Amino acid sequence: IYNNLLTPEQHAMKYDQEQTTHEQEELVKVQLSIDNLLRYNAIVGMTETFSQSMKIFEHALGHIVTSTRKEEEVQEMFSRYIGEKESKNGSKRNDISTGSVLKELNKDEEFMAIFREFVKYEQMIVDFAMDMHQKQYEAVKKGHFERYTL
């Protein structure tokens, strides 16, 4: 996740290996990533809530067009995705979903403990981003989310 959320300058930061543990370095990257989401006024889309994400994107970007015809095309594109109850599984094996894989993995408690430790820093960012996404979606529903203009 860091590769997508850190600036080039932040990627290039060097840490004093004698003074900084790997865990401290990871926590700095987590905080920088979260700060960047806020600093750069990111619009957060989540695949878990695809329809909500499309509604946010449509609201924020749907009016950046050069003509009425283009605006209608953009609105039509977004309307195909808005209102779906859940994201569609694009797999040819519809019987295998992320939820079913996680359910199976959760049966192995020892593995899951190791797995959760391995992804704990990314999970911090995802949790923050999901909260940010939910707040953006609620703002769109209430009409309080600013549209971007050129």
C-alpha cells in the first residue's frame, strides 16, 4: 500500500538503522500514508463498497465535461454501477468469493495469527481509508461533498 500513498520524497527518506527499528519505520510509513490521504484530499473508493464508491466518484467528477452530451455519457457510465447491492465477482468460478476464502483461512488460527501480524500495517491504512470512504459517502448522500471543477 505504501508504494501508492507515499510521495517520491517520502519513498526516498532514509532512516538511521541504529536508531530506528523496522517496526518504527513501518509506523512512520503508515502515518505518512494516512496524512497523505488527508493532505491531498483523496477521494477514497473501496472495492468492498463498489456502488458507494461509484456514487462518490460520480458526484465529485461527473460534471467535469465539455458539453451536455459528454455529461450525459459520463452520468450513464456511472449509473451502470450505482445501486448494485454488492460488487460482482468477476471470476469464472462464482462459487469462490473473497468471503469464502477468508472463512476457510480463519479455520487455521495459527496461520491467521501470523497473517494478521504480516498485514497489520496495511490494515491500519485500510481501516482509516474505509472510515474516510464512509464519511465521504455520507456527505454525498447529504449533499455536503464538494464537486471538483476545472
